[in-house]
Amino acid sequence: MFTDASRERRPVTRRYDKLVRDDIPKRIERNGDVPIVRTASDDEEYEEYLHEKLREEVEEYEESQNPEELADILEVIRSIREFEGLSERELRGLRDRKAEKRGRFAERVILERVES
């Protein structure tokens, strides 16, 4: 006997395989879905997922120009900074020293080419 497939409710699975904020699984559960999660197995894997998350957030900002995406980028950078064992002050110092040595981006200089 044939069944009407339109009457059967099949579970929908969406695959992500990405690092998410700590509270995201709880939010998924509150929406009535079941998150399948795991913890990064070691530092190497965690670092890899952090870098991928940074690329993802930068891409999202480039597409949307939404300032909230900048906040997401900063959160990922904070996590990378902590992973690397740097304090906020140390990172700010590195940034400032580099700016003193090479400048900032305030003058909007575009390097088109170098001729020798």
C-alpha cells in the first residue's frame, strides 16, 4: 500500500559543523528543535574553528554592512586573543606599536603598484 508522503512529517536536518556562541544550543531547544553538538576535541581543532568563524563573520559583515556583524567579529577576536594567552591590554599595545611603526588606515591610502 502506498502512503501519502505529504502527510508524513520527516525530520529536517540542517548541517552546520561550525563554532557557535555558547548559548545557541539553548536557543535552538527553546525553538523546539534538537541541537546536536560536541566540544572541540583539542586546541588545534578549536583554533581551526575560531579562524573559520572569523572568516565567516568578516564575510557576513562584507555582505550586510551591519554593525552587529562587527560586534561578532570582535567577539571572535576576543576568543582568539584569549586562546593565544594575550590580555586585552597586550593586544592593544601590539596594535598601537604597529600603528606607530606603519601607520593606521585613517588616510585611506590605496597602494596600486610598486615599480622598480
